[in-house]
Amino acid sequence: MDLFIKLSQFLLSLSLLIILHELGHFIPAKLFKTRVEKFYLFFDVKYSLLKKKIGETEYGIGWLPLGGYVKISGMIDESMDKEQMALPPQPWEFRSKPAYQRLIIMLGGVTVNFILAFIIYIGMAFTYGDTYVANADFKDGMLIDNPVMLKAGFKTGDKILAADGVFIEKFDNDINLKLIMAKSILIERDGKEQEIQIPIDLVDQLSKYEKGSLISIRMPFAIGAIADGSANTNLEPKDLIVSLNGQETKYFDQAKSILQSNKGKTIAATILRNQKTQNITLQVSKQGTIGVQVGGLSMDSLEKLGYYKVSKKEYPFLEAIPVGITKGKDQLVGYGKQLKMIFNPETKAYKQVGGFKAIFDIFPDTWSWETFWRITALLSIMLGVMNLLPIPALDGGHVMFLLYEMISGKKPSDKFLENAQMVGFVLLITLLLFANGNDIYKAVVGR
């Protein structure tokens, strides 16, 4: 069932993005009276799952879910229809239209992708608002146990102040990405500010460890369950350990350190049970554990216990518009920085480029419309940016040649465009094999 939910979200998001992207080409083509021969969700290599011809256009669903396409008459595209291109140009063909119309048709897909992302972010701001913990409220700093971050010089308890000179105001879903993309981080430790440089190959280093999160919220030591055979049957689920061996343990990382220092000993402890404190003794094993599973607490529970103040801001529709636009702009700039990292060999970020499995894996196995729309908006930005790359066979490649034509007044020959299309197609297949090969490699070696 979990796999079905995950797969459903993946296919729904992918289908929505493909259909709207292709509509971005289809609508201006129709407005400029350009014939569209096919409109397909997924690729119909050899055969289609469904198809129906309405007017001059065949609408269908292919069996290969690697994208979709519109086939526009008189256009050199992945169909490589040389027979049609050998015939005299017809008024309804793409090649017969003025350059500015062809440019609008080619930019239609990515334009829709960017508009869709901004609409989703505006809708999410209006529907869900903004839930976060103000960064200033983390009085005791963050939990930092990632070995890469520790090696770089960070410690648990550090307060993260700024990334590349931009102060971090909120702890939200994007904070780890902000740190990954940064060159330097300003922290506060023991009341003093200092700057720590981020390793240029941070992404590659992080990939070598299962724990990829750079920082996280410090949590209390809440008992989730008592392990079978535990010597500490005086503990109960939902207990909160607030001190060990006479030392305050506000956070689990503090308790873990004390337990490691008292292996094989019996120590005093204070717990919070049903909002009342009790003093008990605990037997620490030779491994420095007490035979329990650590329980997670919701942000609401943490707020009630006085750990963090969760801020919830709701936006009327008119206020949601600039909030959503700012969010979309930040995501667009952030993805541009990620691409820059990938194309920089020093970062070794190219090793983490993923294919369809990587996209599939970012969807949760429980249904959440908020998560679904957040992922879909990000994928829409990614699809738009990737299609703008100046690679023949992508929209950006067509745009590049059209801009050359508009500036120089010279149209590239059909033969040149056919050859460029083949080169671009080979390059795309190579990139596709590389990305999905990375997925396979990670699945085999486990990282």
C-alpha cells in the first residue's frame, strides 16, 4: 500500500507537469495557426496505450513514462521526419511562421512550468500558511552529529546565524539546502561569533554517510518503548528523562553523553511522567544504553513542554501572492546554484545526480497534499530550468538557434538543424543513462 501511494504521487505529479508543459507549446502553436499532429503523455514507441484523433491532432498516452511531446508540423524535432521536411514549406507549418512566433511556441513549455510553480507556491501560502520556528528561538543551538559537519569544525550547540552573509531567520524545510549551497557559515559558540568554511566537496562527502542531514533540532530524551529484557522496567513509554546522575539532561544528546560515561553503573535519574517529576534509579548497560527506544515528539508537544515556540502565519490571498512569488524566486535561484555545483568538477556533486528513481524516492509513502504540491512545484522549476539549457533537442537548443536567426537575420539550414538535433539527442541519452546509472550504482553499493 505504501508503494502504491508513493507511485501514485510520482505518476500524478509527472503527468501533470508533462501535460501542462506540452500545453505550453500546443496553445501558442494553435493561436498562430500551426498544425499540431500529435499531443502525447509519455512516449508511444511502436504503439500507444490510448489514442484518439480530434480534428488534425492525435491525442494519446504512450507506454514509456519518460516524458511527453507535441509533434508540430514542419519542425525538426525528435521525430526526425525528414520526408516532411523535404517537401515545400506549407503555410500551417512551424518553419513557415515568423521567427518571433516560433520563439513564443518554443518558450511556451518552460513558461508554463515557471508560472505553475509560482501559482503552487502562492496557493500553498494561502492554504497552509507558514509554519516554522524562528532561528533566534534556538537558545541552545542545533544538534550537529553529521561526521562531515563535525570534521568541518561544527559542534552540537552551535547557533547557526547566517549562510554566505545572509542571516537565517527561520528553521524550515529549506535550511539544510541553504547550508549545503553556502561557502561559509556564521555561527555563535559560547557567546562568540565565528565563521566556518564549508568544504567544496561537501555534497560528495555527505553521500558517504547514511545520515545526510547537516543540522537538526535538539530533542529531549523521550521514552518511546521499553525493549524486551530491559533492566529498567520502572520506565514507561512517554516518560521524559530530565536528569541523569545529578546532571540536567534537557536534550537527548546530553543524556547520551552521560550514559556513555557511566557504562555498567547504576545511576540516579529524574523523569517527568504525567507532568510530575519522579526520582528513580537506572541500570546502564556495558554498551552505555538503558534498554529503551527513543520516542519522537511533535512540534506541538515540544512547544507545550517549553522547548520551542512554533510560529504559524496565515496569509489572506492578496498577501499570499508576494509570499509565493518570493518562495518561487528563492527556489529558482537555489536550483540554479545546484546546477552550477553539478557542473563544477571540484564539488564532485555530479556523482549525486539522480534519475527517475531519485525523483520517485523524494515522494513520501503517506499521502500529503501539502508535500505533494511542494515537490511538484520544485519539479516544475527543475523541468523548466533543464529545458532551457542550450542543448539541441531541448527547448533551450531551439531557442538558441532562433535567437541566432533573429539577431543575424540568417536561418540555419535544415541539414544543420537535423545534425544538431542528432547531437543533442545523443547527449540527452548520455545524460539520462548517467543519471539513472547513478541510481543503479547507489542501489547496488547502498549509498
